[in-house]
Amino acid sequence: MANNINYLIVNAPNIPQNDSSILIEPVDALTLATWIQHNHNDVSFIDLDRFGINAIDGLTSHYKVALVVFDYLIPLYTSEAIKCFDDLFSAISKLADYILLVGRLASYFPYEILNKFSMLYGCVIGEPEVVLADLFKHKNLRLLETNPNIITRKSQFNNNFKLSFTTKRENIYNL
């Protein structure tokens, strides 16, 4: 299809990298990639938890949207993994026009994440399928700015973008 959006689905790396003999399949990221492909889109998938962040160097295609799946359905990541996000988003930014973070961190700390990682376009709040369904239907990336389930710097639902913490939230800058 000529109007397909080209997606890169990234299973984020864990730090320290897990021993490959104990790794499980990243079913949350694979399910998301399969669902995107089933909806007539072009999808590439890379498992950086298994192969490490340098595996990105082997990718040669350009993608419209990269979805970085971090701690989405199966909570197996350590907080140390967040320390590699600068390198991760920097590497992905060379391959994709839009980088979206999916998972608990994106849902619970979107403003902190966006302030800390400038190459990240947005954080998907809650279920990514809700956001992606609109993209599949309309094939219009401007929906990334108007969808209330995505927090971005440009989002009309985020007019007062500023960093704020409450005493009950973990300060992401300490990670």
C-alpha cells in the first residue's frame, strides 16, 4: 500500500544486559508489532534486550515512527536501563522521524521523560493500540499532535509544558 506508515518497534535494552540463556521472548513488543503489521503497515522489529544497543547500527531503512517499548506489559526492566535512553534515542533518531515511548514510564512520567530526553517526540499514555488505531484509519501523522493519549511538546493537550514533581513521584533525574 502506498499510504503505509513505516514503523520500527524497539524492545528496549535492559541494563545490565540479561544473560541470553535466561531471556524470554519480548511478547509485549512482538504482539504490538504483529498487530501493527496485521493492520496493513510496514513493520521492522529489533530486540535490543537480546542483542544490545549496538544492533541498531545494522539497520539501514528509514522509519516514519519508532515505538520504543519499555516495561509495557511485562515488568522486567531495572531503573538502570533508563540511563541508556540518551544513547538509545540518539541512535533511533538517525532512523526515524518520530520516536514514541510506550510503557509504564511513559504513562506515569511523561513530562519528566520529555524534559530529560530531547530526541523523544512523545509518550504514549496507556494502551498504544488506542493511539495507533487512529493512525491506521487516517494515515495522518498530525494525529500524533492531537491525540489525547500522546503527550508531546507540541500537543494541544499540553499547552503548559513544564516540569513538575509531587512528593509521591520518583524523581527521574535521580535514576
